[in-house]
Amino acid sequence: MKQKLLLICALAVSGLAAKAQDSVKVTSDAPLVITGSVDAYYKYDFAGKKISNIQTSFNNEQNSMSIGMFDLGLKKKVGKAAFVGEVSFGPRSDASLPTGSTNNHIQNLYVSYDFSDKFNVTGGYMATFVGYEVISPTGNFNYSTSYLFTNGPFQNAGVKATYTFSDKASLMVGIFNDAWNVYQSVGDVSTFGAQLMLVPVKNWTAYLNFISGYYSGTEFDLTTNYQITNAFKLGLNFATYSQPSLKSSSAYGNGGFTGVALYPQLAVSKAVTLGLRGEYFSAKSGNTAATYSGVVPGESVTALTVTANIKSGPLTFIPEFRFDNGSKNMFSDSNGLATKSATQIGAAAVYAF
């Protein structure tokens, strides 16, 4: 693995040297692009629990006006070189960063270089390429998150190279830290990742994702969006994850999960879009030592989330209804007794700039 990393570094250095004479002169006139968001929400679980009955990421407070996060991103490109830096603050930020520490605030920090119009190399700490949903609420239609999102990687630190064959196909390959969601590796840089992007027909984009390492395990992921009409869009996310061989002992077995989520959305006007997320998530029975967002080995959950996006300029109001139903008693009712289902409602306001 060290030889692979040294080879990537050597290629990057030699490429930079070869291209140095052709680089565009750096000037102070290149624009610094500033983006970000602010969000707040209210959520009520009908069981009345003070802790989250539905254990997916973020918006877990009960019967409370709560804050999500303040997110600020900076990016700049001069000639062929670019950088991205993104920091965030708040409970949503804390839950999405390494160890959940309030001292960590970096969501993205990386540099990139275009060796040609088709070939780019990027290195640093980056939002993962795996999955349909993302950390920032501005990148999701639903405000609550899926089981697939919660149990997949959030970020990956490493180096990746992307070659664009055409506007209909590209390939990314990279080598990343052994652990997900960490600023520094636990032991080494030994995770391999790849993404094939395809555009089968106009307005239909598909991403075939793969990430594998001895420490974090292996995940295959399909993410796709099809804008079928001007008003109707259909998204889909399928993923299957296998427990790392490092944990393949009698305590863990061959664990992991498999799930699929469907995202139909209908724009009823320029300002209002209605959407549905239907998800099925199953924990593999071989794992006896881990749970996945409250889903224990051999059990599954079906979740239905109805969401509206109501826009007014940069502000989006998001009312939401969610109903989760487990194959066994994995939730609690208002009396604290085990039950198969949980229901919650919520509303969020997200301002993007």
C-alpha cells in the first residue's frame, strides 16, 4: 500500500513540474467564493421521549426549538489550482465530525489541481463520495436523515484522481485513511475508493460507488437521480456494507447492513415541492456485537418520510412527517414500553447563502 501511495505522490509532483510553465499567472483578482447556511428546527416524537426514538443522525431533540448548524465555506481557483475550506458550528456540526468533539469544526479542507481539462487530482479532508444524502441540510430534500446516511461514511481523508471521459462518463479512484470520518488515520492510509459516473440518457445521472479497507469494511453504493419531467424527479440509493475482516471474530461474525431508499419529488409550483422518502434497512444477522441506528442484527426497519420544501428566495421552510416501523420491537411508546413503530413530526427553516 505504501508503494501505491508513493506512486500517486510521484505522479502528482512530476505532473505539477511539467505543467508549471503553462500555469496561468496567479493574480489577486481571482474571486473568493463564499457559501454557507444556517438552520433551526422543531421536532415532536409522539412517544414523548426526551431522547430520540428514531436513532438516525441529527435533529434528535424532543419538543424543543433547536438549532442545527452554522456552515461557512470558502473556495478559490486561480489557473489550474484550487482550494476548498469549510467550517461549521452547532449540534449538527458536532455530531458529524470526528469523535463528535466541540473542538472540531472542519467539514472540508482540500486542494486540487487540473492537469488537463479532463484530469484532476484532489487531496485533503473531503465529504464522502458515497451515498445520496449529505451533512448540510441545504444538500438534502428531507430534513431528517436516512438509516443509510447515518451508517455510511460522512467524510474521507486522502487523495483522489478523476478522469472525465465525456459529459456522460467519468471515473474517480483514490486512496484514503484507514478509518472513516477522521482527520488523521488510525494506523495508515489503506482504504481504496472508486466512483463511476454515468449519464445514460439526458437528465439521468448515476453514480456507482465502492469503498473498501481492512479497518472500516467494504461498502457498495448506487446513487441515482432522474429528472423525468420538469416537475417530477426520482432518486434512488442502494447500499450494502460488510463488516471489516479486522472484526470478523466470534463476537462479530460477518455483519453489516443492506438498504434501499426511494426519493420521488413533485414540484406543484415554483415555490412548493412535495417529496417522499421510502426506505428499507436491514442489519445482517452475522453481527452479534453491533447495532445500526437501533437496528440490531437480524432485524430490519421500514421508514416513510413525507416532506415539503416551501421556498422564498434563499429561505426554505421544511415541514415533515415520519413513520418508522421495525420488524421487531425496536422503539418505545409513551409508557416506555417496547413497540414496533415510532412517529414524529417536525419543521425546519434553512437559509442558504
